Amino acid sequence: MNQSAAGPRVHMIPPSRRMQGSGLLATMFLPSLLTRPACSSDGLSPSLNLSKCTTAMANSHTRIKDDCLNLLIVGGGVIGLACAKELAESGHDVVLIERHRMLGSETSSRNSEVIHAGIYYPPESLKTELCIEGRARMLAFSRARGVRFSLCGKLIVACTEAEISALDQIEERAAQAGPEIALQRWSQTKVRSKAPAVRAVQALWSAGTGIVDGHQFMHQLRVAAEQAGALILPAHSMMSAHSTDPGFEIELTLQQGPSEQHYFDAVVNAAGHGAVQVARHVCDAVPEQIAVKGNYFAISGPAPADTLIYPVPRPNLVGLGTHLTIDLAGRARLGPDVELDADSNQMAVSADRLDAVWSAARHFLPSLRRDQLMADYAGFRPKLAVDRFADFHIGGDDAPTGWINLLGIESPGLTASLAIARRVRAQLDQL
């Protein structure tokens, strides 16, 4: 490829054999990088000029080592960080960029922080398979790394006799998914003994459901990725991408700074609800995405229950319905609701949604007062606009070889994150 003298330079980060305890990328930057903290005081990694730290190999797209790829991960949420950890530990040279100053500041930090058991989705779906696998990996990783979590359990409640059939369907689907999902049918009396404030004629108890400190989980993923040699760059954006077959020329910029071109063997698009826009740089057949906002409202005073309370999903409802969750400090909240056609740049809670959330919650919490609710936070689901069941989208489809899109990674994405990362690694192993 020819570039004018005044145009951006193209470089290749040469992937070579890793040194013990650090990767090639870590050793190629300024010596202070080897001892720098995981994050600077303002949440930014040091400003790094990749072109000064790489070997100029314009027009030479040959890997030095066949089993080591020079990878770019776009997106520093939980999925991107899990991929960085998995791919760096498997021997690849990994650069992760995140457009915001702080990692995981969009979808990954604005959800219910629930460890899902894999109950709700078709047994043969990626959501079920990767949720079950990811849950086991998340718990093992959290125990090993000291990430706080609690298997507090979840009640899926039928508030009327007419809703019992929905419990039957959930129970049947869970049984088809495998023995890892162990549900118990609870009577009204047993529900009252566990959660007196909850109205239910019957319920399903999921002892394997829990909650996790999502921020601590992401921090430990980052630490593990960096320990394996990955380079994590907040405040960096991908401005353009072009296939060079093999590999990709990627234009990167540090916030409002100048842009530079860099070569990567492969790209993992883990940009959350920005992933569709990223995919369109190199892909034609990209599904549409809809903006689905979820608002959360905190409940003042003692929590109505010490477990999670979910209503049975309503037909044709986007999501699982407004439910009661608790955090590791015992605080309770309601949400997320479903707000369609919202401005994805508006992360503040839509206060006018309070009455609808309160009304939905009183279906299973009849004594809840409106004045107990206060705005807490809001987030957006990266939901694909498809007519059928919207499963996780993992792969290249019409993308050039080496480009992997992760689209529609909504719930249970947090739980499934480490399993998704292993699926990405398996696809890259085929290159």
C-alpha cells in the first residue's frame, strides 16, 4: 500500500515470543510502563504513541510467529476486558482501546450486576450455553481474585393463578438446558417464609443466581490482562478501519489528539452498544440496533427481601420485566424498566418513568409506597432489532478474515463474559 509522504504512517507491531512475566507490547514501551500503576490518578493510562514504540514495517504484513497474533480489541467494558485477559494469556499480543477515560463506563457499569443461572433462553442458544459456562468461570475467577459476590438466590414469582403456566414453561426450559440449572417449585407459604413482603401464589427458586461487584470484577480482569502482557488504553478511539487482506489498517486517536494508522492481524469488536457502528467500517450486512434504556429506582429503608425477586416475563416484553435486586451492601432497587426510542447519550434516569416502575413493582410488592422510590441510575442494552429471538452474535459473518464482531451482548453478558472470551479465542485459533 502506498502512502504519501505527508500521510499517516502504517506500522506493524511485530508479534514475537513473550518474555516471562510480560508480553512483547509491555517491553516495547517506555521502561516506566513496566512499573506503572494499573490506572493513573485521573483514570487514564499514560498517553502512548504506538508508532514510536513499534517497528516500522509498512507494506510488510507478515507475522513473525505463526501462533501469535497482533490483536486489537475495541471496547473496554467487561466483554473487551475478558477477551483481553483470555487472548493475552493464550500468547497473543493484545492492545485494547476504550473511547472513554474510564473503562466499563457504559453498559458494563449500568446493569443489575446479577450472576445469572441461564434460565430464560432457548436451551440451544448461545445465551444459555455461554451463561452456564460463564457463570462457572466467573465464580472460579472471583474466588481466585477476591472479587466480592453472593449467591443470594432468586425467586421468580407467579402473583396470580393465571401466571403459574409461565412458571411451568420456565421450569421445562431450564430442565432442557441441563442439570446445571437447578430450580425448585415453592408454595405460597414457603415464599412468605423467605420474603414476607412478596405476593406470590407460587414461585421458582434459583439457588444458583447471585450478585457480583461488577466494578471489582472488571478491575481484576484488567489486572489479569495486563499481567499477561495486554496493553489497555483508555481515551483512545478507532476512527477508521480497512481490510488489507490479511490484517487491518486501523486509524487510532487519543481523544482530540492527532490520529495515526496501525496494522493489526485481527480485530475483536467488543464495543457494546457502539459495536454496530464499529462493525460497519468493514461489514455490509450488519443488523440494526435499537436503543433500549433501562431506568433503576432505589428503595429507601430496609430492603423488602434479602434475595432477588423477578416477576414472570410478560409476553412480548423486551427484557425480563421490572424486578427487585439487591447489592452487596443490602440496598434494594427496582429496574430496569423498558424505555424505547430513548436518546442513547442521555444516561440520567428518566424521572417520568417512576410511576410506571412503581405500578409494575406493586404487582409483587403490594405494600411498596411511591415515596420510597428515588432515581438511582440508568443504562442502555445493546439490543439487536431482529424479528426472531435475539441471541448473542459472535463471529465474522461477511466480515474479512480476522474481524470478529460481538453484537447484541446484552443480559446475560456479564455472567457469560469469560465464556464469550473463550469462544472468541477459539475462532481466532482457526486463523
